[in-house]
Amino acid sequence: MPRTTLKVGPMDLDMGGSPGNHLWIAKDATLQKGGYEKLPEFNTVATQSVTSGHIPLGVYAWRGSYTGRMYLATNTKIFEVTDSAFTEVTGTTPNNATYGATFAGYGEWCFMANGIDEIQTLKVPSATGSTNNFEDMVYTTGGAKIAPKYICAHKNHIIAANITFLESYGTIATHTTAVGGGFTNQPLGDSIQVLSSNNVVGEDKSPPTRSVTVWGTYTGGGDTLTAEVIAIDGTTAVTSSRTNWQKILGANSDWDPFGTITVRKTTGAATITTFTTAAGSGISAVAAADQAGGDRVLDIVPSLSSTKQIGILGTTPGGAINWDSQALNGTATVQSNSEFRAMSNILIGDLESTITVTVSSHQYPSGYTDPYLVWWSGTDDPEGYGTEVLAPQIAGSSNQPMLDGYGEITGVVDGGDCFFLFKQGCVFRFDGPPFQPTMIEASKGMATKNIPYRQGSRIYFWSDSGLHYIDISSNQVVNVMKGSAQRAVIDNTVDSSGDGREGLMPASNVSSVLTGSAKCSGKVVSISGDPYNSAIWVMYLNSTGTSADHHGLIYHEDQDMFTVFNGPSGSNALGTKLVSFKLDTGSDIGGIGANIKCFYVSAAGTITYSKLSRHGFSSSITRDMHLRWPFWSGDADSPKSRIVRVRPLFDNSANWVTGNTITSRIEVLSISGTGKNWPLQSNYSIGSTTNALDGWVTVNGCPYADAHSIGVSILGTKAINRPGPYIINFVGIEVEYALGPSKAI
């Protein structure tokens, strides 16, 4: 019978399952000098218990002029982590749970942002384990006090994006009132009455009709401002139709009265206020130059402590009439409930007669969130965010709203001579200073809570269509999950049998498989890598489900392939984050040794820090190294064939100690015909005098078919007598096959 050898090698992105002598799938393995070898496992080296419910939300590997270190952000804590200990370096308790946490390193400083609190800063000490803590950023005086969701360091700036303002910044207009009207005898749930001291017909008595407009709040309406127009009848009291007025904030008339107009409570007839001109009482008119509201909420600040009610008359951002009111809170700044394009009058009737209020509009009000804004700090001033007009002392700082219709900003990352900004539906590159954006990708972006990562000349990010990288020099965006890389991921996710039959029917859409599979669920992806090894970087599919939801993917740049691992150590890992840091000396697995670090938390709330172990394999390993080839007989006269036997090939059997065994599983899938697959298993040893086999595995019952898929799974079961977590180099398979009947002439 004819035989052929199918050798291992880098996967061909374009060939896929087409005819030819090439590898189709490689999983849980890495290509070395002579062939493929299995990846090592995780080994826990340190644990830290925290309150139940804490999960890792951000990880950062920092290296400055001193010893490198790692920082871990959880819901409300920040830890400095070494291989042997966790040291809490939390200052002011941060709220990281809402948006997660991102880090940036700037000189000897480390920064963390979470979109809610002030940026956290730490002057990195010269030794790890210091008791120095992160603390609230001391923002440069006169600048903006911001809480960005995303930050990165770029050149001599800190780039901040998707920003919430902790204090108002950029005054547009301001108006300070006269002292308040000091209205007494507020109705507090009663109706009101209006009358005049003049009873002359045609003056303050009908005809003609004269009207008084009253503004105020009503019982149960909170800050809602309402108004009622009441026709006056001289000295005869006219009662309002509203029966539950709470506070009267102002009143005026549509004519200049001839007498004194009185507004009073109905019950007991106690006077609330009086006035003698059309301007009324309790109304402070805003000069035209001070009316701009900026389509924002307005800040209201009393000159002394007060809890009275203030009213605002103006227009909405759409230009319609807008009424609003707000209760004061001591001397603190309070804000209007609605946005104003313009403010025309401030109602101060309820305010004490010894107090004024200042009402201001700002470009960025306190508490305002702009998900489309990117702002870079001053030059060599990471704590300074300002503008030339409002903060000229903060040189080099500026901002730009990204109002392009592609959704909110979802991340920023340094690119060396530039930085990249991700939105939900596109990607921008910023060059400068002065920084100017160029859209380099308009068909895909990055979802929220994902982390872009720079590895050498590439920027990696995760979109709805899978893993991509940006080539910094060309701005080209490449989807690395196409072709065989995509199949390698899918073939792991569709494996649910647990018996090694991976990769039987690859799906066509990787994103739907990833989000729907129990093996790789969730779209939140932590990406990291090793700055000292451009051949590899790491990502982890992260969700908050059970342990079955957490499996990692390692992408190899030099081979354009993925490998997959359980993680970590089969534990029930939630909220897992990866970071790569410090390539261990002597690592002989292409940089995949102990440089992969992992943080996860158990259901009990114990945060664990793990790294890849350096030991050999054990019987507890649950995942096989798996490779697969497409197979065609290549005979024009006999296009159909069947697989008879398959034999794994290794480069040097002498490297195995006597008595050690490996488990080899051969799988054959008929591409046409019955569509059945035949998983077979044979245990054999290399270099052992007992239970020795020639390595051939017979495939019984394989039908004649147009094509076949041949898979090999290999699992080492004992320690290996060579450095590192190796199995001996696997270099390919030898296939014995039989041809079907020749074509009819």
C-alpha cells in the first residue's frame, strides 16, 4: 500500500483544508527547532485572600529605572505583586468595579484610572514591597480635574479618554443675583391668593383684565418648577386653582400696578410677598452678556450656607422654554436638573435676604461625562489638563471631541511615534504634537472593557470579529483570526466530547462560536505580552461565569498560530487577567516559560497569582497537544482513498527515559462518504523494552472518501529527562492508505 509522510511546520493561513502537505490545525503546542512541543501548565506561587466578591479588574507590568513590578487592581484595592507576596498599596478606596481599571507608566510614576475617581498616582519606590500607597492625583491649579476611563503614556504626555469631570471647567457665563427675597409664610401645601390695594376699575381692577404670574414648587413635586397665571380683581382676593403650592419662588405682573400687589396664603391670609412694579418680586434678571448656558447643566453656589429653593427660567438646548428649580445644600455647589441653552431669570424669592447665589455655565460641568473626548496632559506635566485660554500655564495640553458617529471611545494605547484611539466602530491614529487624528479603520472597532496591547511594531486589539493587529508603520489592520488561525481557535471551542475529538467541523464565524461556547465565553479580553520577546503575546477570554468559561489563547507572532490552555490548573477561576513580565533566564521554550503571569479569583473570593510552571507533565494534565492535516490521495485515476494506518514521528527517541510513556490518539474524519470519524488510541513507549510498539495505529473501518482529516493528540504521562516542560519534538506523521477503484473508462 502507498505511504506518505506529512511533516509539521507553520500553518498556512491560505491553504486551510485544501489538498497539500501542510498543517491545518495546531493546538496546545508550540513550534520549536525540529517540531511541535506541548505547552507547560500553570503553577500557583502566591495567594491573597480578600473580601468575597472581589475580582481582578486591571493588571499592569511596570518597569522603570528600578526593579520591575506588577500592579493588580480589584474592585476597591490595588496590590503590588511579586512572585511571593501581595502588598496592598491602596490609598483612597477606588471604585474600579464599574468600568474596570487601566494603568500607565510615566517616568518614575505609575497611574491608574477607572472613570469615576480622581486618577490614582504612585511615585514608584526603589524597592518592591514598599508601604507607599497610590493617592489621588494633585491636578495642576487652574486645570481640569478629570476622571478618564482610559489612559496611556505617550512621549511626555498622559493621554486620557472617555472623561468624566469631577469639577466644572471652562466658564462660559456667570450671573450673581442680588440678595434673596426672603419670602416668609410659604404656603407649604396650601393655595394662594392675589389682590391689590387699588380698587379702581381699569387700573388694578377689571376691566381690562390684569394678570399676575406666580412661580413655585408644589407639594410632592420635588424640584419641579410650575407657574400659574392669576387674573386680579382689585381688592377682591382671587384664589389660585392649584391647592398644593409648597414654595413661592417669584411673582410678577403684565402691567405696572397702580397700587401694591400682595401674594398671600389662603389659610390665615399671611403675606408671602408684595410688589409695586411689573418686574415683581423674587426675580433676578440675567444680563444678555451672561445668559449663555452652553447646553449644559448650570452650577449654583450660595454666598453663605442655605437650604432654600432656587428657580431658573431659560431655554432648553432645543430652544424651547425651560423652567427648573433646585434646593441648595449648605455652601456646596449644586446643579440644575436640566440643561440650558440660555438662562434669562433666576428666582430667588425663597432665598434669605442676606444671601446671594451665583449661577454659572461651563463647557464641562462637574459630573459631566463625555464619552467622545480625548485629552492629553501638559508637556512633562502628567497632572495638568487645561486649555490655552483658561489655563495657559499648562503648556502643551489640549483636547479633541471625536464626534464622528462611530460610538464612544473604548481605549487608547501608545504606538511609539504616535498613539491609537479606539472607538466602538473605528480606529484612529494620532500623530504630533500638535496631535491630529487620522481614521485608519472604519469597519471595526473595539468593545468596552477590552485592553489594547502594543507588541513591538504591532498594536493588538479584540473586536467583535476576533483578534486584530495594527501594523504601526503602514496603518494596516489585520484580522489574525482568519484562515487556519481562526480554525485553531474554533476547533478548541467546539470540542465538548472530552475524548480528544477536536476540530471535526470548524464553524464559519468565530465570534458566534466564541460567545456561545462553554469553552470560551464572554467578550472581555485581557491582552498582554513580553516586551523582551516579540514572538509571543498572551490573551485570556474573560467572563464572570464558572470555571468552564475560562480558557486562554496564546498567539505566536512568528508562526501566526494559536495555542490553547486550560487555566489555571483546572481551578474555578473567575475574572481572570493575564500579564506577561520578566522573561526567565534559561527558558528554552521560545519565551513561553515562566514569563506568563495570571491573576484569578475563586468563588470564595481568594485572589490567586499564578505563573507557568517549569515542571514536566503529570497524569493530571487534561488537554492534549493536538495537530491536524487534510489528506488527499492525489491520484487522478483513483480519487477516493481510505486511511489504513497512521504513525506519529519524533526527532530523537533517545531523549525519553526508559519506562516513560506517552498516550497517542489518532483521529480520522471522512470528509465525504459517511462523514463518520474513527478515534483510536494506543499507549506506547519510546526507548523502553517493555510494551514496545512500532508506533503504527491501525484505522479500522475507514471508508473510501474524497478526502480525510487526520488528527493526532499526544499526552506525556511521566516526567521527562530534559530541561523544561518538553515532550520530545514531534515532527509529523506517516500515513499508509489504500486507493479506491479506478475511474470507469
